[in-house]
Amino acid sequence: MATTSYVLEILSPVGQNGKPDPYAPKTTFEVIVSSFSGEPLIYLRLADPRGGERAFALGKDQAITLHDGLTRAAAYLRYID
């Protein structure tokens, strides 16, 4: 199985006012599916501008919970119907 990137977003950290700070260093957030570990998994990768990187592997239940939570939050804010 090849590694496939599904989402690549550039995120701004939250400033003192609770809103994204457009002038602060950005973090890259990526959702990847890969069988790097020998089995297909979803990985969340975060990379900061100083070269630091962290990756998190999601199991099936975690992926579903994260999906449901983001969908409900987006619907609450009326980002989606």
C-alpha cells in the first residue's frame, strides 16, 4: 500500500485574544494513510517551522471519534449543514 496524503493544512497558533495569530510561525497538519508499520493506519503529522515533527497513529475507533467530533463542531458553527 502506498502512502497517501488526504489533508494538508497550514495552521496558525492561537494568540492572546483567542483567535488565530496570522503573524506567528505556522504548523503544518497532515492526514496520511500508510502501511509503514506493516498494517494500514491513519497518521496525523504535525510539523513546526523549526523542523520539529510529531506523528500520531490512529486506530479505527480513534479515527471515527475524531471524525464525529470535528463534524459535530463544524455543524455547530454552521460551517456545514
